[in-house]
Amino acid sequence: MAYQTRHPACHPTVITWISIGSNLDLPEAQVRQALGALAAVPESTLLWQSHLYRTAPVGGVPQPAFINAVARLQTALQPRALLSHLQTLEAAAGRRRAEEIYWGPRVLDLDLLSYGTIHSTDPELTLPHPRLHERAFVLVPLAEFDPELVIPGCGRLADHLSAVAGQSITRIPDNIQETSGRNACSARA
């Protein structure tokens, strides 16, 4: 799915990957709204988005299942500016970071997974995301785009899929025609 470009052609751009998740306040609607909001990020173009997936929460905190997706964004924004914009979108959806339980429920979680080939160990913005290669809710949607995708610092995405095979993940059908048995996708696939 392609979107209209809003960044000036004279600014250099980079490809970024963003993870979207929610398990509160109508999570499927939250994720769909977030994808729409990503299409409107300044100086950026939403190039692609995955299907939506229902996933088991990670971290041991009792909570509802998550709805997750990933998006590919081309942007002229610098990493910190993009992160700031993502956090603004989270706050607009009702996320209150100061009140959250670590790895607990979220109204909206937007994680900057990677920013081109940049490596950063800054605690405020570690790139690529330090656990992206351990999460089915990231790897399975990314594999829709390209299982041969190379994750900076981690290698080929396909090489990590078997390690997340035990994590619960099911694709949400896009429409009624998909509900005829073709809608389930597991990390084992």
C-alpha cells in the first residue's frame, strides 16, 4: 500500500520500521487509527503496513491479548524527532507512560524498531530495538514484507523465526472472505 509523499525531495530520507501494539480501549481500532496517523507523519511516507495480529502478552503481567502490526515508513525526520512524534501519537491515544506497569497493558505502543542501518546504544533510543528479534509480534508481520529482510545487527529475519515459534500469534482476517480457514497464521508457518 503506497501513500502520497509529504517530504521535500531535497531532504535525504531513510527507511524505518515501526511496531504498533494495543491491548486496551478497543485495541484493533487503536492499531488501525495509529496506522492512519503514521500515514500523516510530517516529512514521511507510509510505504507499507502488515496485517493485524492477535498476540499473547509478553513479560508475565496478567493482561488481555494484544493487537499488533508493523509499518515501513520513509522519513526525512531524524531518529529523535521521529521518536518524539511517535510518543506524541501515543499520548494523543491516551497513553500515560508515568502511570504504566512495566510490560503491562497499553492503550497504544509505537516502537521505533530500526532507522536505516543506524546502531545506537543510547538508553533513550536504542537502535535497532534490542528485543525485536525475540518477538513473534514483530518478526511474523515483518516476514509478510520479506522473510529475507536483514535486521541491522541481528542478521536475516528468517533466521530468527524458529526461536519465536512457541509464541502465540494469529492473523486477524481483513474481510469476510478470509474467515474461511485461511485466517490463522502462527510463528511456526
